[in-house]
Amino acid sequence: MARKKINLKISSVDTREMRLGTITSWDGSASELVDASRYEARGRGRVTGGGEADREGCHGGGKVCRLRELKMPFNQQTMCSHAIVACQLGNLTDCILVEHAPIGCSASNARFNQGFKIGLARRGKPIQSIQIFSTNLKENDMVFGASDRLRQTVRDANERFGPKAIFISMSCSTAIIGEDLDSLAQELETELKIPVVPVYCEGFRSKHWSTGFDASQHGIVRQIVNKNPKKQNDLINIVALWGTDYFTPMLAPLGLRVNYMVDMASFSELRQASEAAATATFCHTLGSYMATALEEYYGVPQIDAPQPFGIAGTDDWLRAVAKAVGKEDIIDDYIESEHRRISPRLEELRKILKGVKGFVSTGSSYAHAMISVIRDLGIEVEGSIVFHHDPVYDAGHENQDTLGHLVRNSGDLAHFTVSQTQQFQFHGLLKRVNPDFIIIRHNGLAPLAAKLGIPSFPMGDEHFPLGYDGIIRTGEALIGILAKKKFNAVLKRHVEIPYTDWWLSQEDQFILAKHPEILDEPDETKTPLGADRSANPIQMDPDDNLSAPEEKLRYA
Amino acid sequence: MPDILTDANRFRRTNTIVHPRYGCAIGAVYSVVAIPGGVPIANCGPGCADKQFFMMCGENGYQGTNGAGAGAMPSANVGENEIVFGGTKKLDALIKSALRIMKGDIFVVVTGCSGELVGDDVGSVVRGYQRAGKPVVFADAAGFKGNNITGHEIVMKEIIDQFVGDYKGRKRKGLLNLFFEVPYFNTNWRGDFIELKRVLEGAGLEVNALFGPESRGAAEWKDIPKAQFNLVVSPWVGIDTAEHLKAKYNQPYLHVPIVPVGEEATTEFIRQVVEFAGINPKRSEEFIKKEAKLYYYFLEHFTEFFSEFWFGLPSRFAIASDASTNLALTKFLADQMGVIPVKQIITDNPPERFRDGIRRLYENITEGVSAEVDFIEDGYIIEHEIKNADFAGTVPLILGSTWEMDVAAELGGLLVRVGTPNTEEVVMNRSFIGYRGAPTFMERVYSAAVSGGS
């Protein structure tokens, strides 16, 4: 019998780098990364877990076929897994997340509150504020142990809100002092008679924050979902974030009801995940773990397709969904009629956006999807930054290879970079391709692009570009984004960027990984801040007027 | 809901915090960003500095940041390897490359929980750079040591000790160092620094603002010992730093616990500072006259509305905010506008040794009016206390943060955002203090009143 890829026996999740061989620092062309990733071989290796196929295949994080990473001595701030858990398990309607940590680990709660409320509004649910609890640890707790603080806060959460379940997230400090979350959670579960779920997401555990998605989903599948499921044949799980409910109209012709997870879900919605007919997602980076766990432990099949973005992606995804739920007879007609429906406006948008160059810098597989969407609009995309790269997803299903799908369907990208919101590299990476706009989600990069004259399209509603209509929506929105160049041109004329001329003169944004010795060269070119306040190293061409989308940005 | 729920259990004050109103000590990376030319090096886990960004800059009036803040901030992003084998090697490479890559005049390594818990000797790494003449400072600001205000004072002290250094020269009469609000944390800090500096300079003083758009950055910090005295304008933040400077440079300090709001308080403030400095009051009195004339020009106009508005104006208010904002606005509303304080909650956790002094400031805050003050940090309890405040059936005026939205809605009250975090307003150059800020504050309060808070 096949070894399971997801191990629910233990309470902590294996990190992405261990499971999938995830990398966070790489530069080359997209096709080179497809080749190096060896998705199929890795997928096979993962599936068999031994024997012949394993010898020719690769385990996710196995040493033999580990992707080469560029190790940089310089890093800038990033997100962490703990924050990801807060914005997943802290965004449930009737469960409580307790953060076992000093108060600083809860410092982005106001942001998650905002996302939660907007998400509830998008899904037509009653608006409520988040109620994430912090154990608020101090120095003495680090010395003498913090378990009593946790007991107190979990009881407070229970008494104040009577939640259906309580999740407890581990932080760097509580992990280092050795807090025994497993025992504490068990003890409190017995006392309170509701599921109490330990979540191991301390920031230092994984080099990429997306392990936080896996940690959240691990806890849900392990302790929340119905262990004796009653099949609901018209229910499809969609592993999502806060996006608008575009899936329901898209899947209605197939007679499917959508069960969104994890954000804004209730306990009972999470619980019925094991009863669904299938699991799908808008983003395999996000949904891979949950989908595979449900498939392996509860026989809920996952949709073996790329993501429902762009024409080819949506076609393939809809066909795979139809196949999974036995609706193959109607799907070709549905797809064809949708193509016909969007075609007139799509042609017009392609004319308007002709010659525009785009750049995508978002989470990994979502970037693959965004590139296909804007390429379908006739926009040229030669560069992209993804914040990490998974050479394979958990199940290893062949048709989920999103980067391979992108390259095969819409062509290569000359400059494909894996870099974790490292702003200091962004200037040089943009310069290689001179885009007219960038698509972003995570914070950290867009303000720099803004100062270089490049407007950003923050894809805050991740479902916005979804399906066939999403392509049109994105095109219409882009016209508004390109108009914002006016603002960016003002910034570019007047605002300084915080990097030295020496660094900005480097062609290779990964040179420090290859030649760290250049840091020892004489320090002559460095301009201290304040020495020349007007010294924006990227100057405007005198004739560079940025009024029309057709105008290209030029770098001196 | 289980039937064991009792008020006693639900409203018990414990270690728990819901709806936090401050970051942790590592939030002081933003004190470094607030110094023009300052580059923080966040020596902590991934996520630590990013989370502070949201509390301090992002979800706090969408202030944003500049220079080496937010995505530009160098960070060690401590991983498992550094936890097991120590993080000093990675930190050394980070400092070395930051000095080449980032523009800056002063670099401050701010160490968080993980580095401190595994016992990294950050000092030995940084001292190597100091010996080579590099402007690098280190500060231990683990999140478990306290909130971002604690971190702010730790960072100020370390910059003074490691970067400003010893000084035996003369002092300059009329030059003062200003210790005031906590940069970024106080939502209006940029506007407030501009206004207070304007007021002090108008009175004939020279000001080392140390933070914000009008600071001269590292060079100004080097001038700290040259100042005649230190001016602390806060109920408690900055007193420890002023005490330290008193011992280090034999510099006296003047403590003004209540930030002045409105003409009368600001005029009194100027006279107090001018007297302490011993400078000629001729210039300050001229400045006061000019500012007062302008102030009452607007106040007279406002009176038409204030005395004749038919549809009701708030008469009672509650406030939940940091001590500095709380005292300043409670004093102004009670003493200058005649609004009755009914619930004053201080949320920034001042150390116990300052609390009695702060409580006394609310006694007789204006003639015949005293307010009781409570120190609470757990939003659940704060919201409960506001809910139970005695507004005597009038429309409650609630000065608070984003977190008071639910209780304000429940009470049908008017919420004016004065505290951290604030996700419903975009704040740029705004101030509620001094001569120019007070009318802005009145605009906010009475616009809420005439619009029904909508």
C-alpha cells in the first residue's frame, strides 16, 4: 500500500522545504526552472515512496535533487508562518485562535481584522471583529515557563465567547523555551470539551511563510473535520482566502455548492470538508496540503488541473471539475459558450492594452495564474518574482504543474526570479524588463516600484481575475491602474530611494551570493543619506511623458 | 454558549490581551526609521518587523514609512539554523552588507526574542564595526521585555551611549532636546512634532527634534550633549532617557506631563519653557500674541455653531488611548470645551512607578472636575468598561481606536479616532496639539457630532 504523503499522526506539520523541496532564492528563465523542478519525477517519487519509481524520481526535499539556491548575505524583512496562521485560523467565525507569545506577535491583528470584515461582507456573512487572544508573555514567563499563562488565556477565550474550537499557535519564543503545546492542548481539550488544536508555526521553523497555511490546514484536518463523513455529492471544497464568491456562479452550471475554507468559515463548514465530492483551490501554493490530506484520509478527490485563471487554465480546470463530478457531457458546451460571451470585450481590451508590459510579483503559483491572465489580455510579460517556488505540490498530480502549464500554454519568461519580498533586488529586476505596471499582493515591493515611476495593481481580492469574467475584470481595472502613472511620475521626479549607488550599479541582483567578496571592495561610491537629497539615481528622460499606457518607462 | 458564563469570569483581568493597542519592544525599529538617515537592522525572526509595521505604520492611519522602513528594512530573518548554532555569523554578514547596500548615517541592530533567548553575543559583533569607525549601534529589545515604548527608550539610550558618546564641551543656551511622542506609534506624531517644534522655535528656542521630518538626523543626535536642557513633553515616556542624560551630561530636564492643546495650555507651556531656559521672553510674548489672535479668530467663528446648534452636541466622553494622548485630550475637552469626562482608560502600560503621578494629573483636571483613570490593555475589558460608563442617557462621545468601533456602534455613540491602531483614516500631516492642532481636533469631534458619526 502506498505510503501517505501527509502525516496526520503527529501534531506538527512537516515544513515545505522538507515535503516539497521549496526554495526562496533563484534566478533564471521560467523554462529553466520548469526543467530543474522535474515536477513529474518528483511527483512520482512522492507517490510511490519507495521502489523503482522512487529511484528515478525525487522526494520533495530529498538531498539528491534539491534545487540549487542562491544564498544571499543580505535580507530584508518578510512575513512569517505565525502571521499566516493568524490570518487563517484567526479569521474563523465561531472558533478562537490563541497566540502563545509576547504581544508583538499579535501586532498585525488590526490588519487581519480589516481583511476578515471585508471578507465577511464579500461572502454575505454577518460582519464581526476578529477576536484573536494573546497570552501576552513577559520576561518572567520566559524564565519560569508560560504554561499557566496559556491555561488562563484559553479559559478566558472559552468563557468570553464559548467558541466551537480553540487553536493555539506557537511562536519563536515559546518554541525556544520548550512549551509543551501537545500536552497543554490535550489537557485543555479534556477540561473544556471542545477541540483544542496545537499549531506549530513558529517563524524560524520554515524559511517560507507558506508553511503557515499547511500548519493551519494540518490542525483542521487532524482535529476538526468529521471523521465519519456523510457524503454530500453536490458539495465542492474551495480552499481560498478572502476572495469574492465568484466560484458559486462559475460552478452553478455543474450543480455544485461551494464550501469555502479557511477564512470566514464556521466550525461546521470546516467540519463538513471531509464530506465533499471534491476539493479545489484558486492557488495550489495555498490549497495543496489541505486537498491532499482530505484526499488521502477521507477519499475526497482533488481537482487535477492547474488553476482557474486565464482561458487555458479555466478550460482545463472546468473540465477536470466536470470529470470529478460526472458532468463531462455538458462541459464542452459550457466552455464554448463562455468563450463566445467574453470574446467581443476581450478583443477590445487587447487593442487598448496593446504594447503594454506587465510584471507579476506575488506568491508562487498565484503568480503563474496572473501571468496567464494578463497575457490573455495581450500584455507582454517577460519578468516575474515569485516569493518562493515549490518544485512539486503535495499530491504530485501531473496536471497541477502550474509553472509548466504556464510555459507550455503561453510561452517562456526570460526573467523568472524567486525572491522573498527582497526590495533591494527589485530595482535591478524591474530594470531588466521595464514594465508599465506590476501586480502585487504582499507588502514590501510596490512602494519601491512606485518611486521608480511604476504603478502597482494590488490584487487584494484574489478571486478578482478568476475564470473568464476575471480576465475582462482585470483588463478594465488595468486601464485605471495605468492612469495612476501620473502619481508615480511625480514621485519619480522628487523622491529618493534608500539604496546606495554602488548597489544600484550592480547588474546581477544575486551577485552577493556568487561573489560576497565584493563587499570588501573599497567603499568609495557610497552616498550617505542626506548628502544629496535630489539624487534619485534613476533619472527621467526629458521627453518621457507618462500620460498614455503605450508610453514605455525608460531608465537612464 | 456554555452556561458557566458569569461576568466575574468573563471580565476578570488576567494576562490575556485581545485587540492589542501596541507592538512589542522590537517595534522600536521604527524609532530608528524616524531618525532621518537611520537604518534599523532587525535582528529577529522573519515576520517580527513586518508585524510591527502594521501596528506602527500600516494600520495606524496608513502613515506608511520612508527610508529604511517597511520592505526596505534589513532583517536577519532568523531561521532554525541560527536557533541551533547561533545567529552571530548571519548577523555579521547582514551588517556588513547593509553598510554597503543601504544609504544611511546610523545603523541600529535591534535584537528580538530569538537572539536574546539563544544568547547570541550581538555586542561582540557590533563592537567590531564600532572599532572600525562604522556608525553601528546595538540594542536588546526582545518582545518579552515590554511594548514598543519600552523598546523606544532602550534604543534612545543605546544610541546616546554608543553613538553620541562622551562630551565635555560647552552647552548652548536656548538649545533643547525634545523628548515627546513615540514616532509612528502616536498616529499624529509627524504633525505633532512639526507643531511643537514650531511653537518652541517661535518662542525663541532652538530644538533638537531628534525624530521626524524636521530632525537633522545623526548630526543632530551628536549635538544632544550641547543642549542647555532636555524637555520631556509626556506623562512618562522619555523621563528615563532624561534622567540618563542628566547623569551622563549633567543636563537638567523640564518635565511637562500634559501635552498642550489649545491656546491657553500652549501659552502656559511656552512661558514655562522660556522661564526654565532663562531666555528673554520678549520674542515668546510676541509669538504668543500673534498665535492667540489667530486662534480666537477661528474660535469666534466656531462659537456661532457651538452655541446655536439645534440638534445636540456631545456632553460626556470616554477615552481609551495611550497616557499622553489621553491626558492631553481629556484636559482640553474638560478644561476648554466643557465636556464631562466619564471614563478614562490608559492603554499603553506605563510602569507602576509612574502610575500614581499620572492618576494625580486627572484630579482637578479642571476646576471642579476630577476624572478617575484606569490602566487596562485588554481590549475585551476596555470595551466592557466603555459600555458600562455613565453617559447619563446622552449620545456617548468615544475617543479611541479602531477596536472601539463595535462598542461605539452598540452604544450608538460617536467614535473619534485618536489612538492606535486606526484603520478607518488616512493620516498625513495632522496634529491635535498646540495652537494649530486644537482646531483640527475640534473639527474631528464636532464633524462626528453633526454627521452622527457616519
